[in-house]
Amino acid sequence: MKYESSCERDTMAIAESLAKASAPGQVYALYGGLGAGKTVFAKGFAKGLGVAETVTSPTFTIIREYQGALPFYHIDAYRLGENAADEFLALGYEEYCYGDGVCLIEWAPYVDELLPFGHISVTIEPDADKRENHRSITIETPERGEKSRKLG
């Protein structure tokens, strides 16, 4: 599914709607470059889960946990480093991605090989040709037949 956003409010509303349809154990992988709007999307997502706290980027803490209708795990893989997959495993990857909450991972390309079967990919792409704050947001599920990447 592809959505068009002309401002931060639109991006947050798209994310909020997606979050309201979330189930325990669901993993969302965010793709997009610096300034694409991943953290804005995360704020809207948290709102959709009923998180009352202010949501900020977990760039330096890597993982922020929030409580809403479901536990919300906001993860930023950007600073995990060269061995991102190994570091993510050491942080308790399975607890977050296979737990009772909802997991949203910014900079998902760094941990792609660990993303579980059934994750939802969200690609946010700025389009300054249309307007400065315009974004295309594409939401996709894995192809049928894709094997689970769960370890163990």
C-alpha cells in the first residue's frame, strides 16, 4: 500500500492508523535516509498505541520502551556498528521482536537478516519535487513463501 503525506501531521496520522491495527508480536521495519521522517512516523505510531509519553529518537540509547495499549519497543539500529546483527542479538533481539509488544525498528537495513517472517516494511521517501515536506510512504508485507528468519 502506498500513501502520500504532505506534512508531518499526515505522516503521523498514517502511522497512528497502522498502530491501531497492530497485534502483539508485530515487527515494523522502517527504511529511509536521514531526515526522511522515521521518528515522526514513530511518534504517530506511539500515539496510535495510546502511549502518553513524549517519543524521542533512541539513536544513542538504541532501544526505548513505552507502555500503551501494548508495550511499544522503539529501536534505532543506526549506531549498532559494523556488527549490527550481533549487537542487536546481544541487546535481547528475540525478547523485543518475538515478545508481547509491538516493535518498530528505525534503520532496519542494519539488521535485515534478523527481521522475523511476517514483519511489515515501511519505506519513507521524501519527494521535494512535489513539496518540501512531501513523503511517499510504502507499507509492505513479506512475499509469500519467505522463510522465517527467527534464530534457534
